[in-house]
Amino acid sequence: MSKIIDGLYYSESHEYVKVDGEFGYIGITDYAQHELGNVVYVDMPEVDDEVAAGEEFGAVESVKAASDLLSPVSGTVVEVNEALEDEPGLINKDAFENWIIKVELSDKSELDGLMDAAAYKAMIGE
Amino acid sequence: MNNVYYGKLIFELSKEGRCGYSLPENECADYKMADLPANLMRAEAPALPEVDELTVVRHYTNMSNNNFGVDTGFYPLGSCTMKYNPKINEDMAAHPAFTGLHPLQPAGTVDGALEVYYNLQMSLAELAGMSEFTLNPFAGAHGELTGLMIIRSYHMDRGDVKRTKIIVPDSAHGTNPASAAVCGLDVVVVKSRPDGTVDVEDLKPLLDDTIAGMMMTNPNTLGIFEHNIAEIAKLVHEAGGLMYYDGANLNPMLGKVRPGDIGFDVMHINLHKTFSTPHGGGGPGSGPVGVRKGLEQFLPNPRVMKDDVDHFYVENNDKSLGFISGFLGNFAVIMRAYTYILTLGYNNIKNVGPLATLNANYIKESLKDCYELPIGGVCKHEFVFDGLKDKSTGVTTLDVAKRLLDYGFHSPTIYFPLLFHEALMIEPTENESKETLDGFIEVMKTIAREAKEDPEMVKSAPHNTPVRRLDDTQAALHPIVTYRELQAEA
Amino acid sequence: MAYKFFPHTDDDIRSMLNTCGAKSIDDLYSDVPDELVFKEDYDLPEAMSEIEIRQYFDYLGAQNSKLTCFMGAGCYDHYSPSVVNDIVRRSEFLTSYTPYQAEISQGTLQYIFEYQSMMAELTGMEVSNASMYDGCTATAEAMMMAVANAKKRNKVLISETVNPIVIRVVETYAKFHGVVVEKIAAEGGVTSRADFEAKIAKDDVAGVIVATPNFYGILEDYTGWADLCHEHKALLIMNCVASALGVIKTPAEWGADVAVGDGQSLGVPMNFGGPYVGFLCTSKKLIRKMPGRIVGATKDADGKRTFVLTLQAREQHIRREKATSNICSNESLMALYVTIYMSLMGKKGLREVNELGYSGAHYLAEKLVKSGKFELAFPDKPFLNEFAVKTTQDIDMLQTIGALEGFNVGLKIADDTMLICVTEQRTKDEIDDLADLLIDPLPEEAENEENNNETV
């Protein structure tokens, strides 16, 4: 059974947002990392890039699969998790601890359109 | 297999001062390369190996022993049509009257080569029901790209510039959308029905005046004939689009159906599948592209033509999509395919499709009690199992594939198409005897039994191959792709 | 139905149909609507025996003329040692497919790893892919790679000194891929530095494509070009003649980001244009942007060093329309030609091959110029084994007469200019004969003079 953390916002494409004031940490869920298998590469945007809700901002690759990363929210990238460059497998170790990008949120109302932990849990059938 | 030499790279056999070549003495030695400006020359010689000739021969001969080819044994790799590569093809491709020809030799000195090119393209046109073929594309994917360029050129020529979308079934090979993207087309996916064929109702709303065309593989990647093809072609044509035939699965159609007769406008053929040219470990292939009447002018340059007095010549056309190759394609592959067609003749070529289809159905029916057959009914040249019937053992399709290697068979294509989780795609060709198929069926049944009795043994297969299962995660995490990197690592 | 490639006896067919619950093979096509079935005979010849096929190809071959080759322009008549052709015909290499099942494909995987290593050495670059179709398409792929890397730019500059055969393929790909290709002018046989500086300064260029040696055989000086490209965030792509890289300054030494070209000059027969083998090498930083297959080293379950296809998640079968390219396979067997060739030639062989070509070409050039009937198109420009000459003679006529005498005299590249190439295969006698032919293509007069002399 996958780990799901209360208090985060979840998207249908298995990304989460952890909100911290005006900022959001975006990563993929534990369920997603499990489905994907060993992550071998994370394609990340650059700092200052704009991301838009529902649009692609990168990709995670395992040996035989790749999954686009869709941003659950809009905003400006203020930080990327550089540790993933050397050790992408951190996502498999703890997907919630190892976020992918930190975004300055441009429209916090977008969060209302995302799922809470219970709704996400129901969606993945666990 | 002799594994004494396994594992050494040619670089590791190198010793300073050894040499594997001899060249004539320099008769014009007064002219010295050292006179070239030093700043235009490389600082150091490339660190290539220094080895004697016998060492080179043994090294590569022993390496070949770690390989499995069609000549080694049964190679039921779905969607790849691993048929026998006749030896006469190789001899003709190596014919010295052809191998020494420079592609830009003056007109009149290459008539024989142009005749081979022309005759093969006309033979393919006859077999496919098309008007003309170009043999310039180097591979199936390259053919797809060329075909899509033809479709775009057709629309652009009519001034219909808004047609920038291409419809691709969800069961299609990944190359279809990738080729579309290279060609600047946006991909629209049409869904499959439970029986694996295109959902016509899902297709209808997609058809508007932005559609350039639709790509189809028929039989599709599940080995199922798209029986609604006439209706689909009619709908796409009415919407102003063209129909593209991905020839990956042409083999079962030989002798039965011609793509040009069933509504397709543009298509490619993989000579390395249907026309018996060797796969060569992943190339060189050849991906001729055919068009129906009225589209010939968009074919890539250069084109080989024949005039009224049976004289062959090369022409460049203004309406053409342009050039997609330096010269006239993979000519030595063209020589092989033409040899194959001459060898079979019209009287044997018509049996290729039926016998390939018979072989596939025979395996399918013989194994459907042990392996999950998601779509029943007749298949064409290939079919897909969704893994073992008994899923309780934890033995996956990957494990079955690896265990097959222990028994001396190549594995089928696995985890494609993506419609099923445990896809195992089997394609025997028309060249395989009943005895070979029976041997394979027996082994597949044995593996199903082993999966129940000793699942761990199957999961750790292969056991009898030159190497065991590989750590591909490590390879992707820390790519080491040259000898220099390997040394740095050590 | 039995034929030499079809082992099915009537009994086999009956018994197999029985298993399938079908009465005839036609039953297995019951899903094909009858009106779609092709019911005629193909309009093709009847089956031919091997003997007849050999006779037929001998007849066709006799329609070709085997010419002593002084033509280059992207395809070179180098010698390929016997070992190369012998090994590449081994059916374990020839009849295998893409090495998906690594456990029984170590032969293919290992030679590709060796190929990548050798191409990296030759170009000086850090990494190489497993090979591509040919030099033209490899250059087009590099163009698309530059555009993908730049993200928001879609313009590429290409020097007019790049082989026009390469340029036209790049332009075709660009047209459909939505890339704008702008030429950098040529001046005196080399790329105009001023034009390059003006165009790169616009800060909208994703990549710059230049050639070494260039189309005219000239070794251009690219000092400072890479810095200028990088200053303006563009990739420098260098199209190279593979064999020449054994001696000339490498793309890596020039600071290029991508090295591409055709490997045909490394042991692959001319074969009337194909199959050849494109190479594409780049930096480790750009490895995931690199199109095509890549083989990497890893270990198996027993800890043994092994080789495997890697970084596959970039490829079309996984990424579909988002893949770095639509290429599926490589030009594997042709990469094996190159690998064995380079194993034999080693460190010194390539130098010797280039030295022989250099000597022969410079001897010929000097002889032609001394005759007064030819002049170098670009005097004082350094060249290796290929050069352009101007003449007032009719070049079509020279080619026709040459062909009658058994020579491919070179390529006409303008009304008054031809491109000539000399490889290590050309003997001094052949070079002398060619020079005589080009200098005095219609020697009847000379013969008459001789005859006159005799009578006098």
C-alpha cells in the first residue's frame, strides 16, 4: 500500500503540492514512484521558468518507462532539487521528502481544484 | 559456445607496436602531409587499438558466438518478421559489378544498377497495389517520415495549410507518433475497441479539416485484420485526409491483400521484414515508400525513371518533398530484396502470407490453454498473449522470455503493444517447419509448468546463456558508453 | 505449397489446420472482407533458380562500368581489408536483430560499445551513439537536437561550404520540422567569418553547422567559432569526413558540441550509395538529448562485465511523439564494418591512409596546374586528399571520355570547376594516366603528330 500524506494537494496525474506560504513543493506521489519503478533520471526545468497548471514541466524516467511531469499549479520555478541530478533514486526512497521543484504560486485558488489525501486515496483505489 | 575470449574488449588486446594492415609504398612521397599547417591537425593520434590480424579475426569470431541470429534458431520476435535471409541474396549484394559503383558516377555507367532499382520499385508497386515506389528511405521509421512528408506536401501543394494533425490508433507502434512529431504533425489518438480494432465511432468526431491523414498498421500490432478498413478509409477520404499504411505487418498480406486496393494512399515497406533482407543486428534496413496514382510527383528526389526506349535515368522533380537521403538509398539492401522476389516469383510469393498466418494460428491454438489469449478468433502473422494464464505464480512475461533463452529460442517481443500489461507477441514466419513450431510449443508448455513448480528458477533465468540477467538500472543511472569511461571507472 | 523456403508438406498443413479448427488456409482469412481480397496473379516473373539469378545479375552488372575512381564528394573509394568483409558476413551478426535480449546479444552489444569508443576517440568527443543511417540524416538529426536543446529557438545556420548533398537533406528535414535554415556565405572556398559573426549576433540561433574538411576538400580554420557560438547560446555542429579525422584537428579540439558525418570512408564499400553509416558524437552533458541507440557497460547477476542498450527512455518506443528522434534501429552491421576496419588500421594505419591520399592528391594537383589547362579553384587553401580545379575545357566531355577510358575523373561542381579526390587505392600510374587524360583528352592529334614524325 502506498504512502499518502494528509495536508497535501494531489493531481490526477499523480503529482503532489506541499504548500508553504506563497510557495509550493511539487513532486510525484509514492504511488507514482512505485508504478514507475527505479527512477534513473529526472528532467527538470530551470530556475525562473514559468510553469502552468496542467502543463508539462519535465519528466521522470525509469529504465523502460518515462512519465511526463504535469504541474498541478501555475507559478515561477524558484528552486529545483539538485540532489536528484546525482541521485534520482531518492524519489524511490521517499517521494514526498524528495520534491522536484519549488514554485512561487501565482494563483492559490488553483489548489481548490486538486484532491485532498482522502480523495486521492480513493482515486488510486487504496 | 567458446567463452574463453568473452569479456575482453579489442582495446584490451592492444599492444604498442602491433599492426593489422599493410598498404602500398608511397610513390609520391615528395608531397608530405607534414606540410599542412600544424594548427589544422590533431594534436595526438586517436587512441585506437594496435592489434595483429589474427587477433582481430579471433576477437570478432568469438564475439559472434555470443550472438543469436535467425541462422542460430527460431526467432519469433513479434512485429519484426525474422524470416530466413537467403544466402543467394548475400552473394548478389556482393556482386563486384555493383559494389564498386560510386553513387555520382556519370550517367550511362550505372545502367545495370538503375535497372535493379527500377525493377524492384515496380515489383513492390505491383505487390502493394500502388503506382510508384521510392527506394531511398533507409529504414521503416525513415519510410514513415518520408510518407508523412508526402502527405504534408500533397496538402501544401493544394494550399490546404491547416492540415497539421495525424490520427494514430492507440495500439500503434511508438514510431508512428515519433515520426509524426519529426514531420511537424500533431498526433491525435484514436481508441481501440475490445477486439483490438480501431473504434470507428471514436474516429468520426476526430475528422475535420485540420486532419492531414491517418496512419494504420493492418493487420494491426495485435495481429488482427482491421476489417472496417474500407469504411475508415472512406471516412478519412471524405474528410480530405490521406490514408497511410505502416508496412510493418505486410507479410501476411502477401498473396491475399494489396494495401493500394483497400484504400491506402501512401505506405512504406520494410525490406528487412517482408522481403528477407538481413536485420544485421539492427540495420541496415530499407523502407521503400509507395504512393497511389496522382501522388508520384511528391516522392523524394532523386527518382529513377525509364523512358520510352527502356533507358533508365535519374530525375529531380520540383514538386518533390525534397531529399531525405544522400543518394539512392541502401542499394545493397535493394539488391537483396530484388533477388528474393526473383527467387520466389509470382508463383511462390503468393504463399508467403498464408503460410505465415497458418504458423501463427497454429502456435496460438496450441498454447492458449497455458497462456492468456486476450483476443480470440483468427490472427494473421502474429498474435499477443497477455502473459501466463496462471498469474498466481508471480512469474512475469519477462521471466518467460528469459527462460526461453535457456532452451535455445529467441524470445518473442515483450511488453508491446502497451494495451496489455504482460504482452508476449509471437511471430513465426512462413519459413518455420511444423517440427520447429512443435518444439517451441513444447518448451512454452514446459515453462508454464516450471512457473508453477519452481517459480524461483524461472524468475532467475536465464541460466545457460553466455551472461546472466543484466543490471540495466545501473547502466541508465551511470551511463558508461566508451572504453575511456570504463577505464576512468576502474 | 512446399518450396525451398517453405517447409510445409500437405500433411503438415492438414494437421496444423486441424489444430486451428479450420478447413483451409482461406478460413484463417475469414476476417478479411471478400471484396478486399486480391484474387489475381501478381504481374511478376516466374520463380528463378539460383543459376538463372546469377546469370541475370551478371547480365545487369555488365551494363555498369567499373571505373577507376577519382571521385569523392561524400563517398570515398578507400580500401577495406579482407577481414572486414569476411567477419561481417558471419550469420550470427548478420541475421540477428536489435539486441533487446542482452543475454544472447553480447556480440552485437560489445561491437557497438567498441564502435562508440572508437568514434569518440576519432572525433575527440566524450560520447557517441550506436550509429545512424548516413552522414546526411545524422546531420539533420543534429540540427533537430540543437533546436530541441535551445527550446525556444528554431533557426540553424549552415555554411555554404558543407557538402550540398548534406545541405539539401538538412533543408528537407527543417522544412517539415519547422526549422529555419540560413546559409553562411562561402568566400574563397571557406566559410565567411564576417557573415557568421553577423548572423550569430542576432541571438536567435540554436545551432551552427560547418564542415571539416569542407565540400571543396579544404581544411578551414575554426579558431574562436565555438566560443562565439556558446556566447550566443548556440551549439556548434561539425560535419566531418570520418577517415580524415585520423589526422586533422578534431571537432572536440575546435570546441564543437556535436560531431557528425558519414563513416563510409572507414571500410564501407561505395555500393552505389548505401548502406553507409552516420555517426553522431557529443558531450556527456548532452547525452540525453542525443538521438539514436546507445550501448552502455554494466554487470550481470554474476558480476561479469556486460553490455546493454541504455537510456532507452529517450527513444520512440517509450516516448512516442516526445522522443528525441523517430529513429528505431541504428546502422548496426555498418558500424561493425567501421569497428573492424579501425581495429585493423589502429593508431598508425589511418595516418598512413591519409598520407597516401595527401601525397597522391598533391602530386596530381601540381601536375594538372603545371599543364596550364587547370588551376586550383582555391589556391593557397590547405587540402588533404580532395581538391577543386578550374578548367576552360568542357567538364562533361572530360567525364564522358574518362568513362570510356575507364576513369571516373571527378565531380563537376560548376560549369568550369571539378572536384577530384585521390585515395590510397590510386597508384602513381593511374594518377599519371588520369592527368594525361584530363590535360589532353583528345589525343588523336598527338598520335597524328607522332605518325608525321615517323614519316619525316
